[in-house]
Amino acid sequence: MSGCSTTPPPAAPPLQQTLLTPCPTTLPPLTDGTARDVALTLRGWASQYHGCATRHNGLIESLDRRQRDARP
């Protein structure tokens, strides 16, 4: 028998689709200047930010894990 006795590294698993979702490019505007509207709008902005940050950090962790696993 001739040939290479080493096996190729396994293929990296696909990235989760949720990690590939882009962040929103616009935020909901204030509809009026009441304290209630400001509070609800800020809560919505914070929710969008945290959702995007969670996906972004998950993507970075996943890519870092792939790089570590690919090293010999």
C-alpha cells in the first residue's frame, strides 16, 4: 500500500443561522415626548442592542473555537 497515512481534518460544523443575522440598521423613533414613550422606546433600543450584542459575541466565540480546533 502506498499513500498518505494521515487523514484530513474534519470539516468545521456550519455556523448557526441565528449568529449570521445582521443587526438592525434603524431604531424605532420616539413618537412623543412623554416619559412613558421615552421609557418604552429606550427599553426597545436596549433590547435590540442586547440581542445584537449576544449574536455578535456568539459569532466571535464560534469563530475563535474554529480557529483553536483547526490548529495542529
